[in-house]
Amino acid sequence: MRYGRKWLVEKLDPASDGPVLDDPDTIDVLVLLLSETLTNGIVHGRGGHVCVDLTFADSFIEIGVVSEVEENSSRPRMRSAGNDQNEGAAENGRGLGQIVRELADEWDYDEALYHDRPGVRVWFRKRVTRT
């Protein structure tokens, strides 16, 4: 997750050729949201690898995380922490279910291809003010 967070901060830096944000609180939220969706893609995806994309529009930033999945596997869903039968479930399940829902202005998922194999793209949007 460290590399993903670093990548995003660098993309939003005024010295980069990417979008520029002067609001450190918004940057912190975007980094947290990316960390949660990256973790979800690595933990629940197949193979432990993901691809990240960044779209900057006039009024929002959209970040997507694509991971490979088994064909016919369940798709991302909201759940409460601790409603899983697995040991340690009380420590998991907050990412998409609580953190992303609370901090993102929108989020969803789409079926996608991950290197020509079945995948899923979990994305979120955050309204921003461009500088």
C-alpha cells in the first residue's frame, strides 16, 4: 500500500504534470481511500496484484483499482465489521463498508479485465476544487 499512497501523493504534487490540489485534508482523504481500495483488491483479488487508474475531471477525482478475480466469484459488497465467520473478522470489513462509504462522494464497482483475465474495478470519486 505504501507505493500506492506514494504514487498518488506524487501525482497530486504541484511539481508533477498531474492534477494539483492545494487542500492537504482532501489529499489525506484520497490517500486513505486509495489505501482501503488497494487493500481490498489485494486481499480479495486473485494473485495479489492490482492496477490503479486516476481520472481528474472538472469537479472530482476518480480513482479505480482493478484486480483479477475468479470467474463467477462474488463481487465487492458492503458489510459490517465482524459479520464474517472467519477468525479475526471483527478487525476486518471496515474498508468498503464504512470508510469508503463515509469518505467518498460516490463509489461502485464494474466488471473489468485484468491483463485479459476476469477482473473487477472498484472505484471512488471525491469532489475537489482544482487550483
